[in-house]
Amino acid sequence: MSRMRFGAFIPPHHLPTNYNPTYALQRDVEIVKLLDDIGYDEAWFGEHHSGGVELISDPMLFIAHVAAQTRYIRLGTGVVSLPYHNPLWVADRLALLDHLTRGRVMLGLGPGALATDAAMIGISPHEQRDALDLDTEVLMHLMTSDEPISIETARYTLVDARLQLDFYQDPHPEVVAAAVVSPSGPRLAGKHGLGLISIGATMKAGVDVLGMHWDVVEQRAREFGKVANRDRWRVVGLMHLADTKDQALADVRYGIREFCDYLQHTAAAPQMQVTGHDIDSYIDWALNTGSTVIGTWQDAIAHIENLVSLSNGGFGSYLLFDHNWAPYAAKRHHYELFGDFVLPYFRGTSRRMQKSEAALRAVRDPLAAAQQEAIAAFRARHEAESQGRS
């Protein structure tokens, strides 16, 4: 496998709902710019239409905005709720965005996270996964074939539909399916040869299915003649890092209550079954989920190494679930600590620096002594030459 990549999964979550939405969205932009400056590989943005907390309603529009303010980071839809849309227009907008970003866009697909979003357009939760399966079939045909497609469903009709624009990336941007705790996402990824984002499979209720996720991908890929590539598997987890564990625990008292209350009483997130009723019990829940690190960068490294072991073969990317548990300055510092110490550890980019330092330490004393002797000898020669000219 290639060296591990890192990024952020940004729904986003802004709580409580008495905040300034304009400034909240600007801070989302600023976080992506920070990730780009530090050297993170990618950032993913959700699609939500209700609840007042997760404000990005069109991840492609957000990507177009933030792409112009970043240089290197790859930007993905995490995810487009495909049953809400006509697949033709999703593929069409993706092709445009691929050119505008010069190949930095990725497409994540899912059935839709908030039941209230689907309800507003008359889609039952029981329909969403079957709809996603069919719509992905249509979407991939549009993205990979020059042959027009005609189809009629309860949600849209296509008549000799085809794209007018080739993609910037060859053959097209990376496409990934979202997986929570059920096998629906892995089944979709295997069937179409897509990547996978495992959201919540690192929770205690989900760690048992982390390895299962990729087993299902590989099994389905064999059935449909596709290739399953672990480098395209992304695992999402919750962290907040600080200089000390005590400081990290103090930081999260700022916003973890609102986050947990939202999951308990507003959003229905099957991958995050929060327990508790106050800040202390919410922190206890987080620390006992099996997925969350509230501590130091050393704790983060140990946690990710454990996830690699649980995955039965490794994964390509680890994504930090973005949240507002801590004040904004502490949140930025969290990303900086992760970027300063966790990224180079897994990438191996500090390996030669450390070896060079160790090699110098091993010979430092005799070389330093020789250096001092050489300096003293040169000084003595200089003084002798100066006296000879006087």
C-alpha cells in the first residue's frame, strides 16, 4: 500500500443554533485553508438541508468556492445524497467542477443522512438505499460510457442522456461510497469498483464491522469483475488534541454537550449512539466509544495504529471528523498538532531527519573536539602571521 493519507470530514457541525451562519461558514473555509497550508491531503463536505446545524446544502458549490482559495488539497463531496438529485446533472456539474479545480475534486455518494431532508421531497427512508443503488448505476454509465442512456424512475426521466464535457481527470474523478454500520455502502463500492468512506465504523458499535466493510467490498468486487483497492478506503474518526490530555479534556467542555445533544434529540445518526445527559457523562461516552481520542498527538498515533490492526490489512486514508467541541483557537491548534506530529509519523517523512540527527549525535563529541582544535590552530597561525608582519 501507499503511505497513509490524511484529511478532514466536514459535515460541518455548528452549535448551538444561535450562531452567526455567515461567520460559521467562513470559519469552515478557514479550516480548509489551514489544512491546505499544513499539508493535509483532502477535505470532504456534507450535504444537509434541515436542522440548522450542518449548513452546507451543496458540497459542489462549497468546493468551487474554497478551491479558489487553496492550492494543493483535494476536495470531495462527503457526500452528495444521490437520491435527491438527477444523476445526469450530478455528473454534468462534476465534469465542470473537475476542470475548474484542475483535477482536485472527488465525488462521495450516499443515500442521505437526515430523514427530514428526504421527507421534504417525499422520499421514504425505506426507498433511499435502493434508489442510491439504481442512481449510482445510471451515474457511472454517464461518467464512463459514450452511449446515451434512457430510463424512467419515480424521481426522474432521462431520454438519450449523455455528457457534453470530458473530465479533466483520466478517466474521471475518484468516486467513493459512504458506509456507516450496514453493508449497503461496501456493497455499492464493490459492485462499481468505487472507493469507500467508513463513517462511524470506528465506534465501539462499529469496530466489529470495520474489517467487515472491506470484506464486503472485496467479495462484491469479485462478483462484478471489479478491483478493490485498499488505498481508496477512508476511515473517519473523532479526535481533539492538545498539548496535554488535561488541556484536551478542558477544551472539549466548551462544546461537546451541544454536539451530543444534537445527536440524541435532533439528528438520527445510527453510527453515533450517544449516551449521557451532561458534560461529564458525554465525555465518558466519547472516551468509551472506541473511536474517540481526547488527548495528545501520541494518543492519536496509538489509536490509528490500533485501527490499522482492526482493519485486517490497512486503509488508505484517515479523516478527522470535524466538530466544534473546543473553542476555535483550540480547534486550529488540534489540527496543527495532528499535522506537525501525526502526519509525518505515518508518512515517514521525518525518518531521514531523525536518522541524520542520530548519526550526528553518535559522532558529535569527537568531531566537536576536532573542530575546536582546528579553530585554535588556525587562530594561532593567524596570530603568528600577524606578528611576523609587524
